[in-house]
Amino acid sequence: MKNKIKIERAVHSFTQDELAQKIHVSRQTIHAIEAGKYVPSTVLALRMARLFQKPVEEIFELEQEDL
Amino acid sequence: MFMKLLLPHRWKNIGWTVLGVGVLLSVAPFLFHTDLNLTAPVFAMVHDPVLGKTGYFSVVRTDISFTLTGVLFLTGALLVAFSKEKNEDEYISSLRLSSLLWAVLVNYLLLLFAFLFIYGIDFLMVMTYNMFTVLLIFIIRFNYVMLRNKSLPHEK
């Protein structure tokens, strides 16, 4: 799964720490999601979408291997 | 679901202290070439002395140094292993779970190795250590993974 967290973070000019605090997770979690090492839960994905005011599908995208 | 089994973070430091005392007490006899030699009356569900009859549900006087170090070690290690991190979240829970899988696998691979290549009385030592190794390997692995994650650079 691909995600645009890093881009959204840049758009809103949040650091990893700030984003982590806003959605109540650790900075390591943001780092792992951005690096594609961790796929967040639906709850966390929805929380991010709400923060960035975008539908989840615009932030997270399935890749060929996920189909 | 996994998180429900965890204690609050403050128990982790208490666990490290108890574990430390347990390790010190179990290492001390080797360092100072003395035995702890603590005997005390204990309630034994089963007591099987080298010479004599097996007793059940009775109070017996016996050496409790192994009991003491074992209980301290296990209590400490359980507290360390089952306490939340300061910022325990879903990713850390997943690291916790994968570390546990890793620890169980490595533990049993080591045991398999010992089964194949260690014979005689020394195998009893393997069994003794093996009682503690799953927890120990888990604690080492999880803390290593956490440390590696904490040292990641802060990205803007």
C-alpha cells in the first residue's frame, strides 16, 4: 500500500512529532508508515484523513500486489 | 486485544529493579565462590528429597536460594515484558507481537540445537536455563527493536 502522508505533512507543515501528537501515536509509528514498513489500522487511517480533511482513499492507495 | 494484557508503564522500572536483584543474586555465587545457603520452611505441594519418601502438601525445610532467585527473575522479567511502553500504540504493539514470535522461534531453535548436541547431566543445565530464555530473549529483542526505532532521525 502506498501513502501520501509525507506529502500531506509537508502541505500542513507538520513535523513527524507534531503529526504523531495530533493523532495520539508515537513518532516511530509515523516514521514506519511513511517508510511503508507499517500499514496503519482503519481507525488510525481515518484519524489521519480527518486531520488532513481528505477522504482516506486520497491518502492511502492500494498497489498492484495488494489486489 | 493484545494491549489488555499489559500493565501501566510505571511497572516496567519496578520490573527492571526486581530483575536486576534476581540476576545479581544468581550471579553472585559464581563470582564470589560461595553459595547463598538460605534454608527456610516452605509449603511444598510435592517434595521429593534425594533420600527418603516423596511428601505431598506439607511444610518442609529446604534450600530456597534457587526459589528466591527464580521467583525474583521471573517476576522481574514478567513485569518488564508485560508493561506498556511510555507511548504504547498500535505500531509498538505490532513490534511487541513480532518480537514475541521471534523470541519463541529462536528459543526453540536453540533448544533443538541443545537436544541434538548436548547429552548427559549438562542437558539438565540446558533445561534449567530454558525455563527463563523465552522471556529473556523476548525482552532483549523487543528492547533492541524499540531502541533501533527510537534512534531514527527526526524528519521535517
